[in-house]
Amino acid sequence: MADEQSPGMTELSQDLSRIREDLGKLTETVGLLVSGTGEAVRGRVRSAVEETRHNLGETAETVVNTGREYAEGAACGLRDAGGRIEASIERHPLAAVMIAAALGLVVGMVSRQDGR
């Protein structure tokens, strides 16, 4: 009776046997990678690294170009806004002087309070 195993023990024994087989296969595979066959794998890894490096370079270039386009668009928008402000000042010079005087008064009051 001691020689008979319960179903759970039999199953465990079979699982351990399969794990031993898998470890043997894994050891064999690692041995092949380390030996001459490993050179092919290293070549594939090297190729994948180079491709990734190339893709990252392209992505970085795209990001830089997009940033440059946004910066140029913002600069163009600022120039346009400046032109509209100048045109408004030319059309309404008295209003421009009054706005400038009011801003000067506000800045003066704020700076005077900071000095206290």
C-alpha cells in the first residue's frame, strides 16, 4: 500500500518529469546559442537594435520638424497680432494714448506698493 500513490502525487510526479524535460531542452537551447549557432541569433539581435535605432532617429526628426512648424506658426501669429495692433493704433491714436497712460498708472501703483 505504501507503493501506491494518490492521484495528486501521481500528477505531481508527472509535472516534475515534464519540468525536468523542459529544463533539459532549455539547457540545450542555451548551449546552442552560446556556441556557433549563437552567432546567427546575435546577428538578428544586432539587426533589430539597428532598426530600432533608425526608427528612433526618424521619430526624433519628425518631432523636431513638427516643433519647428509650430514655432514658425506661433511667430507668424505674433507678427500678425503686432500688425493688427499697429493698425489699430494708427486708426485710433487717442484711445491708444489713453490705454498706455492707464497701463502706466497701474504699473506705477503696483510698483509703489512693492516698495513699502
